Amino acid sequence: MQVAKTCAERGINVALYCLGTVQEEIGGRGATAAAEGIKPDVAIAVDTTLAADTPGKTKSLTDPALKLDAGPSILRGPNGHPVITRLLIEAAQKNDIPYQMKPDAKAASNDAKPLQLAAAGTAAGSIGIPLRNMHTQNEVASMADIEATISLLTEFVCSLKEDQDLLPINFDRNGNRCLNL
């Protein structure tokens, strides 16, 4: 809600919907229903992601190993639209917001996939808040990572334009096809 509040105070020129979804663990039903109703041009799934820096662990559960206090992760993979991924990275770099890259060759295990597929296709991205001991009674997250996530989302939304070009393929000045990554 802090993202919505700050974006409203800064006077964004795009519509912003913020929602919490249900049933992500069993197919993203809430995200699918919401996206079908809203029909967004851009959607960002925010969830926790496995941190691999748990004290005492000898083997990383993720590659690369995400860490607490190093910022949120930005997904690069099948459910991370390449232009959205680039815009998230640019927002982080421009505003000195710490972030970690999360390359993943498989479908995201969060709401990014149902958001991407809903409403005839949505440019989706995914931000992960590193979390130790996921799905246990003693999960641990960093307030610094949560605050960096809020800053990243705020700067990303504020950077969007009403006529934002989301096509991953464009044409250069000479009419040649080129990647807009």
C-alpha cells in the first residue's frame, strides 16, 4: 500500500491497481481472476523467494545464491517479460536501489505466470523478497529488502508512461528489426 500512496503523491499518469491474491500455491487462481477482470498492460508479481544464506547451510538451494540484505530479486526467465525486466533493472540502477538477479529457465513459482497468460497476454515481471526458512514457522526476511522492494516498485511505476513501448522487438532508424531489451 506504501507504493500506491507514494505513487499517488507523486502524481503518476497511469492507472495503478494493487491487490493481494489467493490460491497462488494451487495454480494462481486469484491472480488469474484479477488479471482477467482488470486486463492490465503491465503486471508485477511480488512474492518471497528462497534465500540461500541461511547460517549453517553448506549447500545453496538456489543458483545464484540470493542473500538477505542484498535487495529484492528481479526475475529473468520465461515469466519475466524482457522489457519489464529491463525497466525494473533501470529503475533500480537509476535510484541506487540494491537488487539481485534471479535467472530461471523454468516457469516462475509465483503469480507471474498466471498474470502473464491472463487477458490475452500481459507484460509481466516478478520481484522476489529473499526469505530464509520458507514454509516453516520461523521464516526470516530483512526489513531493508522489504523497503528496497517498496522503493523499486515505486520507481518502476513512476517511470512508466501512458504510451510505454512494451514490444521486445522494435525497428531502428534504418528500419532494421532490433531487440528492445
